[in-house]
Amino acid sequence: MDLRLAGHGALVTGSSSGIGATIAETLADEGCEVLVHGRNAGAAAAVAERIARRGVRAEVVLGDLTEPGVAEQVALTARDFGAHILVNNAGPFTEHDWESSRPADWRAAFEGNVLPTVRVSQTLLPSLRAHGWGRVITIGSRAVRTPLPNMVTYSAAKAAVVNMTTSLARHLAGSGVTANCVSPGVIVTPSMYRMWQERTAADDGRGNGSDAAGEPGEPGEPDEAGIVAQYAPNPVGRLGRPEDIASAVAYLASPRADYVNGIELRVDGGITGTP
Ligand SMILES: NC(=O)c1ccc[n+]([C@@H]2O[C@H](COP(=O)([O-])OP(=O)(O)OC[C@H]3O[C@@H](n4cnc5c(N)ncnc54)[C@H](OP(=O)(O)O)[C@@H]3O)[C@@H](O)[C@H]2O)c1
């Protein structure tokens, strides 16, 4: 199926690595021009080079979205690039529980996940409206529907992101601009890999090995079957891949999805279940 994305421009925040990089490359595969974003100049340039090799325009914009004024500047660069598809992907996750989390941890979760989405979207909306067609796609998490007791700040911030998607979709009524959310399950990315390695190291340090994040005898090597069993039991029976998320984003970004608005599309192998 031709998604009819050729020639559209897109900004994908946090596309210098992980899920965002795969979203950027998948949109490019569909003919989109892509503005790659991140903080690491070398990593962002590498993604942009891979995209340019596909014969579509790719540029880079850098900046920490939690710094004052940066989200707005990134959005203005996207406006000038001609991006009418915004993918709010950047959203750091850290582990905190109810006993240990401090106000600064809660602030960091919201400053990393909620405010960049608000600030980039607000700044870009006038040009999307003027264009009469546009997409705001925000990356949520399975933690929205199944809040994680070891990631309480992140779970709450991602719930806010889904809530915001609904109000934004209604706010944009009649504009030709839709707002949707894609909530990944547990996806194999560099950040998740680092988290599993830390858990494995912590378990090894306690001398009990890990039945969830590493096979005995292979310290530091995450064990997919163990992680699925303990952290991500889902009917599909595997971890997610960035491509799983990117395919969903590409569909929602496309004109094929003109009638899909205000949804949370869960791409999680069924981990959250359906009533
Ligand atoms: N992986 C999962 O299992 C999973 C599950 C559910 C939801 N999600 C969500 O999916 C999205 C992508 O996840 P991921 O695993 O691909 O994450 P990731 O590997 O941590 O993504 C890192 C990307 O985000 C950028 N980034 C992070 N903080 C930033 C900041 N303050 N300012 C600017 N850029 C920033 C990084 O830029 P630099 O590296 O250039 O600094 C990089 O491009 C996130 O919203 C995450 O919460 C992930």
C-alpha cells in the first residue's frame, strides 16, 4: 500500500538513536523529507546521512528539549524545513518508586516527557493550521495503561501525554491536523538495553544472578525470554522492535489515516490486555 507520504516533511524529536531513528528512517523510506533531532551531533548526522542516501532531503537540528527556549527553536527550524508531520518521540525514562522518588524526579519526568511535547507542538501548530493538513504523533508507553511501580514518575508523565493527545485532537477540530499517540510495549533500544545491563549487574552484585535480565554465565547479556517473562508478558511472546513502532507511526502520519484522530494506538504485543 502506498502511504502517500512522498514529499511530506517531518520532524522526529529524539531521532538520533533508538525508536526515533527508526521512525525517521521509516518515514524516509516512504518518501518523507526528515528533520533529524537529538543532542548528539555525530549520532544525528549519521542518521541524516543514512536518510539522504535514500535520495530524500534530510537535515539535523540539535538541542536539549529540557533547556529553556530550545524546544521552541527546534519547532521553528521544523517550520522553516516545511515539516507538517511532528513526531514527539523524545521521552527519557528512569526508575523511581513511591518511597524513593523525590520532587526533583517527578519534575524531571514531566520536564522530559510532557513539556517538550507541549512546547514543540504549540510552536509548530500555527504553521500546521495554515497548511490545512498536519500530524502530531506523540509516543506514549504501555506504562500509561499498566503503570509501573518501579517507574512511577515516568508512568504518570506518559499518562499525561495520552490525555494531552485527546484534548489536542479536539482543539484542532476542523483544521485538517490530527493528534494521535502510539504507546509502545517493551522495545529493544539502546536505552532499554542499558537498563537491563544495570539490573543484571545489580543482581550479579547481590550474588543471585538474574532470572530476568541475563543468563547465569553471561553477565551483562540481557536475556530476551527472561525479560519477556518477568517484565513484558504478552500474547505475542517477544519484545518489541523499533520497526514495530515506526510502522504504526508511518501509518498515522500518512493521509491514509485522515479519519483516525485522538487515539492511543497500543503497539505492545497485547501486554496491556483489552477488557
Ligand atoms: N524503549 C522502550 O521499551 C519504550 C517503551 C515505551 C515507550 N518508549 C518511549 O519511546 C520513545 C523513544 O524511546 P527509546 O527507547 O528509543 O529512547 P532512547 O533510546 O532513550 O531515545 C533517545 C533519543 O531521545 C533523545 N533525547 C533524550 N532526551 C533528550 C532531551 N532532553 N533533549 C533532546 N533529545 C533527547 C536522544 O538524543 P541524544 O542521544 O542525541 O542525546 C535520542 O535521540 C520515548 O518517548 C520513550 O519513553 C520506549
